[in-house]
Amino acid sequence: MAVWLIPNEDEYWEHVRESLEAPRKNEEPYLEEGTLFLDDEIEELEKKYGCSIEELYEGDLEEIVLEKEGIVPESARYDPQFDCIVYKYYEEAC
């Protein structure tokens, strides 16, 4: 049986383990979709903006998402069927 001697073998294998466990730095983030349900808050928001929630501009909806969720969305739209704001944001790739 032949035994190969690798200089600093423990350090080598520790480096290999760390590189395999480290998050991929070269991967691009990808768009996720989220929803913000507004159940009892619609009336308050309509008073604040002075119009119905369906009439709000995308920028106003993005501002609401940032305020409520702490997420900076790439886009946002109101979905009247579910009384929610549907927004897209970048999630870091794993």
C-alpha cells in the first residue's frame, strides 16, 4: 500500500471544505415574487394617499411595500381580487 504525503494536508482539506460550504459569489441574484396583504389597512392607506388603492401609482405601491416589509421592490401592482400588493424583488442567490 502506497501512502502519499501531502504537505499541510489538514490545511488543504480545511480549505476545500470552506470553499464547498461558502456561498457562490459569482451567481447573479434572481427575481422573486412576494405579496403584501392589506386586510384592514386599505382604508388608512386610501386616506393617506387621497385616492382608492387601485388608483395608486407603482411608485406609491413600492413605497408601501418598503414601509411594511422592509424590501425594496423592482415593481409592484395592486391585485383587487385578493386585496394585496404583488411585488417583485431581487433575492440573493444561494
